[in-house]
Amino acid sequence: QIENYKKGDALLLNIHITHHAGTTFCAAMKHVGNTPEHACNNGDDWPDSVTQHRPWEYNETDRNAIELRKVYHFISWEFGKKPRSPLVDVNWESPHLVSVIVMKDPIDRRLSGDGGINRMFGKEEERTEEQWEAFAKYDGSINFMLTRLTPDRCGTEGENTTEECLETGKELLRRFTYILDVKCLDEGLEALAGELGFSLPYLNKDSGKTQVSARERIGDDELYEFILRRNQRDFELYEWSKGLSLVNCSALEDENSDSAGNGGGHEFVDENGTDDDIFTSFNETHDFDDEFSAEDYSVYNNETGSKETPDLVGEKSSQDIILVTNNNTDNNRFNNHEDVRLLQIENYKKGNALLLNIHI
């Protein structure tokens, strides 16, 4: 699929669930090449031989994708309503189709708002307590993702939605070429560009990032929890999809936090107290309780970079060390996996560590 796209033989398709950044995605793709002019969904140059109904049937996927690629490099299918036929019927494995879906926190999606929602429940900043309660109880948005993605449109049962419904949604997501997370959409689009071999215009790295949490925007913990319960399966689907996302937004946040000097409360300093990218300094002392033995732990000496056994067991050690567990005595006692990772990276850069591929 990817190689065919690069050669001009495959179509890039966004499965756009309403309020999942489809407008942003479409605008970015217009800078890359031809797209349908009407929100990337349809256009005047649409081939007569290709239906404008979506989704496609399995046997027509190849032909439609090939014909459309002659005119457009990218199209979008927006689903504000439930699809007329199941999405699972599309040949997502077609070598002439590169499929992308952008996933979003279901409560953030509920709060995206539009003219219809505002007419029913008032503008978010002006909603009364009664309007917020009606908004929370509105059935039209329950498990919005699952009701669009699954063959039987399951999910309308709210908190009674079955595990089977969730698994059906996961099965479909696995068939798509790419999953992006709206939480770091710009980084996801950049990664997609790298995969598919095109360049994007300047991205501000802020789109899709919610500055105020959904709980704070709703302003009522009881209502927030009520909405969460009714959309629990959608929330589980979104959380699960993060593991398949082209860019892991959570890891990206951690990296940005570390680079800003907020890496879990530790500072990168050398023995003189100046900035240093090599070691994390533990200026506090560490207790080795009776329940631990010297064999349970090793230390990395910051001065020598070598792995050593603690000198003192059952007493405080004043070494400036990075502590790492050797076995599973208590993996949560010291959270130093990131510290070890940093040491490994720096040692590799200095020629003191080997890069190993675990090849399955």
C-alpha cells in the first residue's frame, strides 16, 4: 500500500468520524496534491465511473481506488451518521488503498460542539445546569465511534455495551493502514508524511491539544462521570488505539517534559551541580530495608559508569547513584527505568554500549 501510494498507484483515504480533526487533515492534504474541493469528501472532478456512496463494497474497492487516484491523492469519508453499509465490508487490505483514521477522546469529541448541539443545549460557556444535564443524557452521541465502526452499529446500549462490541471495533481498527491520535495530530501528520514520502506545510504543533480538561469544562464531577460511564466502551477503544497510533502522544509528552527539565522531578546535573545530559543525580540517600538484599539490586556509579553492588545493606547509602532492580523483588519501589535508558543512550554515543535488535 505504502509503496503503491508513493508510485501514484494507491489512494490515501481518511475515515473521518465527525469532530475527529477531519478539517485539519483535509487542509494539510490540500498542500500535498489534488483533493476533492468539498471538504475532501467529493468534488467536481470525481470520476463518473466511481460511486459517491460510501463505504464501498469489497469487490469495488480496488477499482474505485485506482480510478480516484488518477484524479486525487487523498479523499475523506465523513461519518456524522451511521454508515449505510458496514465499514468491515471494504477491502481495507487492497494494495491500492492507504487508510487512516484519527482517534479522539470521546468526551472531548462530545464537547467539540456544532450548530446543532448549540441549538439543543446552548453554547458551552452559557449552558445552564439544566442544559448540561440534558446534554449529558443526550442519546445521539453515545459511543459515537463504535456505532460508526461496527457492523451492527452496536454501542447505543451505553454502559451496557458488551465487550464483544468493543472487540469488533478493535478488529476493524487493526485493518487500517494507520491510526493517528488527535492529541498530537501535527506530529502524527509529520510522521505520516515521512512514511508516505511527501512534505507538509509548517505545523504549529498545537492543533488537537486540549488545554482545559473535559472534566473542568463540564464543571460537574457527577455529570462528567455519568457521561464517562455511558461512553465507557468508546473510551476503552480510544485508550486501546493509542498502542497502534503512528505516534505515541503520551511518550511524546514525556519527552517534551524531560526536555523542559520536568522529567519526574529529577535534574540532570554533574558533580559540580551544572547541567549535564548524562546522568540523573540522586542527591537523596536510599534505604536498603531488611526485606531487600544486596543481590536484589545493583547500582550504576555516576563517577565510573560501572555497575556495582551496594556497600551497605540495611543502612543508608550516600553514594550518588542510579539504582536499578535486578529481579522482581519490588519493581515499583524505585522508578528508574528512564534513568537507565538515559545511561544506555549516552554510553552508546560514547562507544561504550552495544545496539541490539531482538529480531522475531
